[in-house]
Amino acid sequence: MGARIEETAEGLTVYPSDLRGQELDMGRCPDLVPTVAAAACFASGETVIKNVAHLRLKESDRIEAVAENCTQAGAVV
């Protein structure tokens, strides 16, 4: 998404950056969908999160919950 990231022996530092929307296949890392969706709220352009239909079948409809929270943050979902 274009964030400036610095890797050191101590860990990672992510700096405030102009983020750009992306098309992302999150099928192999579905637990990151809420975090990626939150970042997408602040990105320019459209972000498409694909391959996550199975998130509707968890203990709750995680897609609906993420969409609702992103809408409350002012994003168009």
C-alpha cells in the first residue's frame, strides 16, 4: 500500500505515509483482514480484499463487522 517501513535488528518501524489502494488476496492470512481494512480506510483509491468469503462463517460475520466499522470511520464500503 506504499507505507515507508524500516527494518532494524530491534524490529520494524512503520512511518506515516501516503497509502494507495490495492487488490489483495487475503485467503492465506484472513486474521489480518481487519487490520488491512483499517489501513485501507486511509488509502487513496480503491482497495479490494479478495478470497475471504469464509470469514462470514466464523463465530460472527467478520466481513459484516469490518465493513460496519470502516463505514463508521467514514470509508465507502
